[in-house]
Amino acid sequence: MDHGDHGGGDASPACKISMLWNWYTVDACFLTSSWQITSRGAFAATCLGVVFMVVVLEALRRLAREYDDHIQRDFAARVALITSSLSTPPRPPSPSSGGSDESTGATAPPADAVAACRRIAGAQVVVEAQQPTVVTFRASPLQQLVRALLHTATFGLAYIVMLLAMYYNGYIIICILIGALLGKFLCDWMTRTVVIGVETGGADVKRASGGAAIDEPTVCCG
């Protein structure tokens, strides 16, 4: 079933839109009446644009994951710095220093390490009487804003691709699949870092970059 405007003799041809599987090329319309295919060259450009759009979608998904990994690595580096400062063995007390108690020989914790713990932006350090020490990290407002913008761009572009697929045009759907193939191949190359445990005798496999499993509820909708 075709839908379109039927005008006079000077009007442009009606848009070809079908809710069933079709192979329309010339006069096919997508998303709006201004996006009407007037020639085979224009339809070829549309197909290439759809492929590129899906590749950009996969690139945005990869960029969002990489940005999250960057935030986690930055926080892990700061925690490692604080941990190394706290684990530094105390220097032996000198007669002229007042950092130790003569009766017990106990040494006070380094003041710079305590101050560094308090200066960690977005982190809440909860030190219990017994080990371990729990560190809770919260992204800064700027980092959360960047994460939200990446999510919004990915979400919006994914729904545009979904709306294009709902025109049931065989060529467009094939282009969406080609774009997904190229996007996964180019933007999500799987890399693994294998750490061989000495004590356990096993192997610990960690993701270095890319290769994340598909954990979205629906792949097309972000």
C-alpha cells in the first residue's frame, strides 16, 4: 500500500511508502517528504549515508565505553598513589624529632598521606578498624555530563536508524546490516590482556580495549 500526495500535473511525484517489504528506489521517501529520492544516484547516496550512520553509532558506543574506562583508570591511579603513600614504612625516630612517643615508640601516620586522602575529588574514603579500606568513587559533574551527552547522542542516532528500518525497504535494511558489520569490525576490535597467576597457576583474562559483550537490552535502540 502506497501513501503520498497526489497533486496536479506540475506537482512532484508522490512518495512511495509501504508498510510491507519493498524494494523502492526512485520516489521513495524516508522520515520526511523532503527526503524523497529523485534519482538512482540520490538513492545510492542515501544508502552510503545509512551505512556511515550505523558506523558512527558503533563508534559512539565504543567512545562511551572508552570514556568510562578512562575515568576508572584515572581513579585507580589516584588510589594506587594513596595506597603506596600509606604503605610506606615509617622512618626510625630521631632524638630531635617529635613524631614519636618515647614511651611506646609509635610513629604518627604521615600527614601528607592523610591530606592527600582528603583531597581526592569525588571520592569518599571509609577507613575501618580492620582491613580492608573501602574507597567509593563518584564521577565529577563534568564527567557525568560528558557521559550523559554521549549516551544521548547514541540513543538518538539509534532511534533514527530504527525509524529508517521501519520503512521495510530491503536496500536500506541491507545497508544497516553492512554498517553494523563495518562498525563492529572497525570500532570494536577485541583485545584481551592475559595475566598468568603465579600462586593460583591459572590465567586471569582482562579486557584491555574493545571487545565488550553485547549487554544492551536492544542493540538497535542503544
